[in-house]
Amino acid sequence: MQPQQSPKVAIIGGGWAGIACAVELAGQGIPVTLFEAARQLGGRARRVDWEDLAIDNGQHLMIGAYRETQRLLARLGTSGKLERRPLELLVPGFRLRLPTLPAPLHLAIGLLTARGLSLREKFAAARFMQHLQALNFKLPADRPATELLEQQRQPANLVARLWAPICIAALNTPLELASAQVFCNVLRDSLAGSRADSDLLMNRADLGSLLADAALAYLAGHHSEVRLASKVNTLVRQEDCFNLDGPDFTATQVVLATHPARLPALLFGVPELAGVIAQVSTFTWQPILTLWLRFAAPLAFPFPMLGLGDSQAPWAFERNDIAPGIVAIVMSAEGPHLALTPDALRDDYLRLLARQLGPLPTLLGWKTIIEKRATYTCAPNMQRPGNRTPMDGLYLAGDYTAGADPTNAYPATLEGAVRSGVECARLLLADQK
Ligand SMILES: Cc1cc2nc3c(=O)[nH]c(=O)nc-3n(C[C@H](O)[C@H](O)[C@H](O)COP(=O)(O)OP(=O)(O)OC[C@H]3O[C@@H](n4cnc5c(N)ncnc54)[C@H](O)[C@@H]3O)c2cc1C
């Protein structure tokens, strides 16, 4: 095989990381070819057809601090499909609402006026945030989040109502397994960030309309190609280019943007990346379950997102944007709920929903989606690969990568995925110069 004359860029994987990378490069005048194994783009945040409706594989929540995600959606012209609301956590017997005031006043007033916490618990929360602020949110050593909260003498009720729900929702990892450092990074960017950073952003269109459809149109208009249902089996290094086995495509630069569990098979023939494979082989996975409910009439939610209990409990989302009467109930991470039969789980969650909202309208249909490898377990001291690999011309994008600043690691989120894609585009462009 002769070395290529002009650069030819391939992106393997069309989740949010791969799409972000492709759009960034195409927008800067670099044509790309994106290979996606599935028949649609989106990966772990995608559209699913259910009866006559387009729903999401799982309810996703974003926050104002998701800057790169918002920039991507703005570029694609779909940011208007996000609804922005000041942060509000509404759980039985507890409410935290951050007022529209400048930081840090919004947090101070929010904590002071929180319902369901004693004065002692409110001060404990404020003291904890002050302690983290004094450390600039950098812990001297990582450890399980439970240990940090115990050491900071956070009362059990405060942990159950505030810290555990935030940790489980953001890291998709039970508190006792979760990295205290990544938890602190999340608190820094949400509660302790600017008021706008802590805002909740909810998609008011299915995830396919939010990203995948617009990305396909954008890439087609920027001299780039998307090949769906096109699985790459392995990557083979050939002199100064790469052959993608499966589609049989040769590229000079490749961005691998797959789920980390797919890397060992893809990199089978690339011994230079044995270190990366060793790193991701230590990862374990956490599931996310979403129960979709279709009622005969819309439900009267006091806020579009409603906690159904303390600690690790499901959250209900009003999704009347999909169709009037649609509700998504999300349960993060591993737990005993996974041992229930689908009917028992549905009945359990309907009971919790009715406890909050009163008698429910007639249920017309329901569907459970379990993503078994929704995210990696966000454990303390994880060794995550960087976006640049030891091999010239080969880059890694995905929510599992360490990012440009490894001390500032994000959990497995849309923003983590998008940031990694943009960073790979930046590195690749710099290497072309
Ligand atoms: C149910 C659920 C709920 C979630 N909720 C939230 C939330 O509320 N907020 C939030 O920020 N994050 C949430 N997340 C996490 C978020 O969805 C992920 O972090 C993000 O989508 C990961 O994107 P990615 O591009 O890194 O990987 P992926 O989405 O896994 O993309 C990888 C892509 O590569 C493709 N692929 C794999 N192998 C090959 C191959 N050999 N050849 C070609 N293509 C291949 C796959 O088909 C896939 O499309 C949730 C995830 C799930 C599953």
C-alpha cells in the first residue's frame, strides 16, 4: 500500500463523541468519513421507535455547565429544543430550588430556603461546599464519596436527600463505589458554578431530532460522508496509514469513538495500544433503566423532573413534548430493582408516581429499556486513556477518556463525550499542520 498523498480522516463510532469530532472537523474544512455500526447515529443517546412515537433509549438530563454540548447543538441549529430551568430538586419531603440570583448567592439562598432539611443540616451542607471551595475542589487523594461525606460529618438525612441523588444521577455510580474527586468536579460545575451553569437543560424533542438528524444534514453539507450499518472489525496499521477492516477503507488519521468495551477487538492488531486495552479492561459497568409510560391524559407535574424517593430512587420526567401523557421514569446504577420482573417494577413505579401526583390517568402502554453498559463505574483513581495515543494519527474519543485536563475528569456524560470529540479534532488538526 502506498502512503496517502492527502490526509484522509476516518471516525469510527457515531455516538455523541464521534459526531462532535466529525462536526468540528467538517466545520473547519476537513472532510471526514464516519463509520457507525448501527443503522442510526447517537450511540447511547439515541432515538427509539415505540408504537407511533419517537422516544429516547433513556431519558437524558443536561446542565448549563455542558458548554461544548450547547456549542455543538447551537452549530447544528437545535439548541432551541432544550428547555432551560433554574435547578430544582423535588423529592418527597424535600425541595431545593436555586433562585435566579448571581453565584454564590443562589446557592446560599437555595440552601437556606430548602425544605426538608434542619438548620443543622443546611449549615453542614454550606460548610461542606465551603470546605471544597477552599480546596479549589481538588482533593489531596481520591477515595469513595461515602468516605469524604463521613469525614466531613454530613448528616445521614442530608446525604440521603441531597448528596446521594446528585452523585448517583451524575456519576451513575452508587455513593460507596463513586469517586469523591469526580463527585467534587460535578459539584464545582453545578452547585458551585455560576447560576446559569447549575440550570437544568431538558431535551424537548427526541434525541435523534436533537443531534443525529441535524448532524447528518450538517456533514452532508460539509463534504463529509456518514456510513451507517458499517461496522469496523479491526484496525490494521499499514506503513503510514490505517486500513479499516470491514468497510475496507484506508485513512491517514483515525479517531476511535466507540464504547470502551469495543476497543480490545478493534485494536487486536495494534500492539502499541496494549496499555490502553489494559486500562479499559479494568473498567466495570453500570446500567440505567428507563420505564416509558403512556397515559390517556397529561399528568400535572409541579416541575418536569420529580424525585420519587430518597437516595437511590427513580426520577420521573414529564415528556409531553413527545406526546401528551408521556412520562419517563429513570433508575440509575445497579441495585435490587434489576431483580424485579418488568410488571412488578412498573407497578412499583406507578405506585411511587401516584404517591406524588395523586390518582393517575388510564395507562395506555409502557416499555422498559435497560442499557446494561450505560456507563463505566466511576470509581476512585480510575486510570483513563488520553485522547492522543502512542501511535501517530490515531486518537481516542469517548466519555471514558481522560480529557485535556485529567485532573478535571468528568463522569460518563454527554458533555464528557462531546468534549473528547472536540479535543480529538483539535489534536488532529494540529498534527496536520
Ligand atoms: C440510558 C442512559 C441514560 C443516560 N443519561 C445521561 C444523562 O442524563 N446525562 C448525561 O450527560 N449522560 C447520560 N448518559 C451517558 C451518555 O449517554 C454517554 O456518556 C454518551 O452518550 C457516550 O457517548 P460516546 O460517543 O462516548 O459513546 P457511545 O454512545 O457508546 O458511541 C459509540 C458508538 O460507536 C459505535 N460502534 C461501536 N463499535 C463500532 C465498530 N466496531 N464500528 C463502527 N461503529 C461502532 C456504536 O454503535 C455507538 O454508536 C446516559 C446513558 C444512558 C445509556
